[in-house]
Amino acid sequence: MNVRLYAERPLYPLFGLLSSLLIAITGLLAAPHENCILFLGSVWVVFFVFGCRRACLAVIPYAAVLCAVFSGITYAVSRDGISSYAAVNRILAVSIAVIPGLAVSPVQMVRNFSMLKIPRIITLGMMITLNFFPLLGNEIRQVREAMKTRGADSMASPRIFYRAFFIPLVVRLVNISDTLALSVQTRGFTSGSSAHSVYKPVRVRFTDVAFILLILGLCAGTVFL
């Protein structure tokens, strides 16, 4: 996960997770309706105002490309403008729903879950999962750079792909998993309900309450009006 996208003043992680679910569900349900695009635009502005500026800007190019592709495919198949409009809204709903995940660091999320007494096995699993994909991307880049150094830059050959890319990547991931398991053990993490403290507790602020109330109001207004 890119640390440059984290919010200057992070949202309360639980509210961020709840807002993602509400936005995704509301956007998917209301996709064919005319006011859905207004709802999604309003939600994007709310995220921008409440500190998720970099994450809001980061999703724009990806959302634009996906909207163009899927709306084009939908129109080519159905020849229906409403279906294409609904496809755009669904892509935008999912794109906007991921903003809290980009703007809130995994550390903040784990601290929040620990304070809420959520079972440690869930907290640890979430922390490992959130950190795995950025780590995997970094390892792939390093293996690719090593291939270029050795002059084996072509991925088209199955032999080169297997010996120069796949095997080194698997070995690196196995070593990382062993190191991660040892790191968890040495830091005293357990899957049980043993007593533990939380460094820098995550507290609910007034702005967090205002944020989730705005999201709830927008979702309710879109569904019921």
C-alpha cells in the first residue's frame, strides 16, 4: 500500500470501513437511477474535504479507464445507453469505495481493531493481508530488475519465465513468509485473548462523527428519495 496516499488526518478506521461498504452497496443498487452520479460525486467531495485528497485524486485515472472500457463493452453488447450509464456508476461506486482503504494505514486499522477487542486472529490476518500485496509487488519488481541485469529480459519464453522469474519469486516469498512468522512470534503476537496494550490509541473525533453522518445521510437520501 502506498504510504503517499495516506490521509493527513486519518479517518476513524471503523468508520472508513463502514463507509466503504455503504457506498459500494448503495452505488450498486442505485446504479441505473439518474441521481446515482450525483450521490457518487457528493461522496467523492466528502472524502476530499475530510482529508483523503491524495487517495481521491489517485483513483481518478483508474476509474476513468475502467469506466471507458466497461461502458464501451456494455454499449457494444446491449446498445442501451441506460445500461452503459449503470455500468459507469458501478465502476465509480467501487472506485470511490476503495478510497478509505487507500487513505487509512494498516497500522491504524489494527490499532482500532485491537481497541475494539476484535479477536487477535482476525486482526493479525488483516494486517498480514494488507501488507502482503505491496510486498508482492516490490518482490516482482526486484526479480524483474535482476532478470534485466542478467540479460534475461524476455518473459515470452517459458524457459526464461520459469527459471529466471517464477523460481526466484517463489523462493523469495517462502523466505519472507518464514521471516514474517518469526517476526510475529518475537514481537509477542498470539492468537489468544491474552492482555495487550495499544500504542497510540485511535480515538473518535468530532470530524469522524460528522463524516459518517454525512455518508449515512447521502446513502439514505439516494435510496429513499
